[in-house]
Amino acid sequence: MDEQARLAELDAENAEPLVETALETEYVARLERYLDAEHDEAVPIENPRAFERGDGVRAVSFESETTVADRPALAVTVHVDDGAVVQATAERRGPDVDGTVELLFPAEIAPDPAEAVRDLFEARGQSVSVAVDESGDVTAYAIEA
């Protein structure tokens, strides 16, 4: 099994420093500004969940209570390795999303679109199309599955 795929949920004591790190990073601030300006949405900071991957990278996720097809309508996930934020992603679903899901990344740490799609959809055998918008501080991938 892939080391990234194995997750262990962290208790509140270990989760709290991750939550603080995530909410203080410029990456989350940038995603928050984009979500507010473009979609009139806010990062859902209540009820964060934190995990440690099998490779030691920790992640904290903030998810909306509203769901679409049993998934949060909005989720922001921040990955932290040795105290440094290495990835921040917002995931949007719902009727106002172009495609099945929209992934948002701070521009300078956005993964290759093919990599993002492969990790999310192709592992399940789905074929997809991706529209990429790299027009500002946030890179958006609109994915139709």
C-alpha cells in the first residue's frame, strides 16, 4: 500500500498545532481571499480534522457541513511536513462549480493537472477532462468526470 494512502487520525492535542499552522499560512489566506472574491464563500474553520499519513506528513482538513454526493461542498486541506506547509488545496463541489469538482491551489505550489487528476479519479478508472485557469495567485482546475 502507498505510504501516502495510509492515514491515522490525530487526537486534539496533536491536531491543534496543525490547525494553528494552517490558519496562519499565507496559502490559506490566499485561498480564503479567492473563495470570498470569486464565490462569496469562506473557509469552514469549525470542526477541523487532522491526520498523519504513513510517510509522516500531517494534514488538517476544514470541511463545510453542506454536502454534495456525500462529499463536503467545500473542503480546505493543508499538508505540513516538519512544520512547513507543503500543500494547500480547496475542493469545491455543487451546482455552481464548473464540472464535477473544482480544485484550487496557491499558484506556486499547484501540482501538475495530470497528477492531480490521476490521484483523484484515474485510480478509480474514471476518464476525465480538465480545464485549467492559471490567471492569478490561485490556480483552478475544473474537473469533469
